[in-house]
Amino acid sequence: MTNDKPRVLIVDDERSNINILGNLLEAECEVVVATDGASALRRASAADKPDLILLDVMMPDMDGYEVCKRLKDDATTRDIPVIFITAMGEEDDEEQGLSVGAVDYVTKPFSSAILKMRIRTHVELKRLRDHWQRLSTVDALTQVANRRRFDEALDGAWRRAVRDQQPLALIMADIDHFKAFNDHHGHPAGDACLRRIAAAMEGEVRRVGDLLVRYGGEEFACLMPGVDVDGAEAVARRMCLAVHGLGIANEHPDVLAPVSISIGVAAVIPTSEHGPQVLVTEADRQLYDAKRGGRNRLCVAAAAIAARRD
């Protein structure tokens, strides 16, 4: 286990059970608590996600089995290990718990020492999986997230925005005249340019829940949950200024100007009737308008678009 404490979410509607588990784990874990299924789902999908969830089965409104099923159905929470801790000790109960995605099933009364060992084991396994997952979702050249990570994050952010009826914004950016830059300066210089621009743009992404990705080639995207058009536009303008401030010269004879970016910005209040492609399509349309309008500029959707396009 790494030196930083793992975050463990305890989900139980009985305060006495929470206290027992909290006292057991507080010395080596950061403990967070939820007393019902709905709040457990919110805490699990927050920016500071738990490393492990200890989940009771019997709860009002939404039982533990349903909570676990929903966690596993959501791309942003499916990899968080869930351990059921319950007084329901029949074989059928355990089978059901494991069938909905739990990694372990502990019945009460339990051995404190053995429970702590099981928690350590599952946290270690999760962190190892996270390490390899990060390697598979980071762009090797720029060290920002890659397209695979974007697709996963967009799906999860859309689901949460539908549930909470919060806006979801997207910035799409493209490096102007990048082919000409590569042709004139060479691919090593082009790679260095991409790295510097990615770092400059990422420096303007200041909220924990926002995600900058290399969308493909010389194109970047920034996903911003809970942000409206005006908020995303403000970030986009800072990105434009940050890239311009790098002062990277494009000395191709048809360009002869500092490297710049064009940006399209859109936001949507999602509905369950449509998928997230509506947001990507609108942001991409705004980017196209920025490129067609002369480059080195941004175009912004007038307001949060209605999720009516397929």
C-alpha cells in the first residue's frame, strides 16, 4: 500500500455500524460516510472517488444490491471494489452479492483483523489496476489523457448530468497550420510543439473534475462537468492566451506567424433521450466555424444547446 491513506466509503443506515467500522479503519484509512443508496452513488462518483466501498445490504429506499449494480453499470465507478458487510449470511445472499459485482462478502460478526487484511488486499489490487489503467489512458507524447479516456469520461459525465440536471460543457481545440509547421520544422519540432501546447492548455484547467485530452492528431478537447457556456468560454479564452504566450514561431512561408489554436465551445443540459454525441457535434461545429472564420479565434454556442439532435 502506498504512503497516502486509501479513501474508504462506508455505506450503512445504522450509525452504530458506521462508528464501529470508522473506529476500526480511521488509523490507516480516510473514512467517508453515506447513510443511504442515493448519497452513496453521489459520493462514489465525485471527483475524489473512494478506493473501496464497504456496503450494507439492508437499507431503506435502495438496498445494497441495487447500489452495487448501479455502481457497476456506471463507467466512472465500476472499477471501485465493493465489499458487502452484512448480517445476511445465507449462501444465496452471498451469491447474489457477488453476482452484482462485489469483490468480497463479509458477514457479521466479523474478525476485525481479517477484515482489515481483506481491505488492504483489495485496495492494493485496485491501485495496481489504476496504475495500469492510467498507462493505457494517457497520451504517451503529451502526457495528457487520450481519446479512450475521453470517451469513458464523457459517458460517465453525461449520465451524472442527466441524473443531476446539471450542464456539461466541452471545448474542442485545433492547432492552426500544424501540418505546415511539421512540414517546415520537422516532426521532432512538431512533437515538441504538441507537448508545450498540451502543457499550456492543461495549466488553464483548474478544477479537479475537468479533463483535458489529446483528441487526435493536433486536436485537443476539454470536458467540463457542471459548467455552462460562459464558464467554458472563460477557460477557452485563457487557453488561447496561454498558447499565444508560448511564442512558438511557425516559419513556414505560407504562415509566418506564432503558433495559435482555434477553439469551439458548447454546453448542454443533458436528457436521457439523447446521447453525448450531441455535445461533441455542437462543439465540433463551433470549432469548424472558428477555423473557417480565419483561425486563431474561438466560436461559442449562444447558450446551452437543447439535447434534441441525434
